[in-house]
Amino acid sequence: MEDNDVSDAMEVVVTKTHQPPAVVKIEIPYSSQREAEVVRNSLQVDREPKRSGSSKVFSIKENILCVEIRSPDVRQLRTAVSSFMDLLHLVTKTVNQFGPPVQQSKKK
């Protein structure tokens, strides 16, 4: 093959480089580990809609609720964090209104 034949046979594929996802990590202290668990259990029930592209990961370190929110871009992250903070405020307000959660006894 001649040099011209090689260049005519080549196909150049350009792929868009992906930016890393936008991430926010939030730590919320509560008065007890049980209270943090109740809040986590209340918040992690709802899955993010697929169209949002956002995801949340919950964990608990002693009495601190840790939440990591990831989104494809900062605009979607802002929306996800704003929505999360609204729900967090509501759940925390509800827990405070009804007092600390009682430990459930295990059924025999």
C-alpha cells in the first residue's frame, strides 16, 4: 500500500472527554447514633430519578450522618443538594418535634 492508501483507510474517532462528576460531601451531627440512623433511613428510601443522573451514598460514623451526592455537572448537583437539604430539614424537624427515637426491642 502507498502512503495515500493508508490515510484513506484510517478512520479517526473523536470521543468527548468526560469530566469527573461533581461531588458534595455533607456531615450532619446528631445527638445519638440511633437518631442519625432514623434520619438516614428516612432519607435513603427515595431513589433519585434516572433523568437526574445524581446519586447519594449514606453512611454513619458514630452519631454523624455522612452523605455524598454525585452529579454529572454542577448544575444538577446544585439541584440535588437543594432538594436533599429541604428533605433533611423536614426529617430533622420531625425527629426533633417527636423527641429522640426509642430503641426497638428485638422480637423473640
